[in-house]
Amino acid sequence: MIMTTTPTIEGHKILEYKGLVSGEVILGANVLKDFMASISDVFGGRTSSYERVLQEGRESALREMEGRARGMGANAVVGISFDVGTMGPNGAMIMVIVAGTAVTI
């Protein structure tokens, strides 16, 4: 399945718009990662543990969206956007939402 952030797919004509499709994932951030992140923040470094969590979240949300798009009879998703936020007490959970338009090409 072709998935892109662009509104069109070069070399392909969109034959049918199936509708909005999304994938959502909520991931817990553990206390050790929070502690290590705070140390990294103090010294200005990158927090690879959180970067891995975000990468896993994006990939999971994309897989979920792809499955929903296939269920709608689509073979591509265009106009994909990502949103990331925190929720729960002290932002203890990371929410990743991906959305786009399911299409047939």
C-alpha cells in the first residue's frame, strides 16, 4: 500500500476517494525513561529512549491506519498527517495519531 503525506501520488490517478482513515496509539512512558530524559535535558542531549517510543508509536499508528484503509477497499492513503501529544498524570502517556484519506489508485 502506498502511503504519503502528499495529496496526490505522482504517476497515479486517484480513481475513488474512500474517506478519512486514522490510526491511534497510546504508549506508556516509564519512570526510568523519565528520569534519564530529565538528566539528558539538563545537559542538552537527545533522549533516545523517548525517540524510540515515538518511532514505535508512529509505526504502530501507521500499521493500524493501513489495516483500516484496506478494510475500506483502499490501496493507498494520501494527505497523511501526524499528531503527537501527552496525556495522563504528569504526561505519563504518549499519544500518536495519524490520519489521511483512503483512496483507490
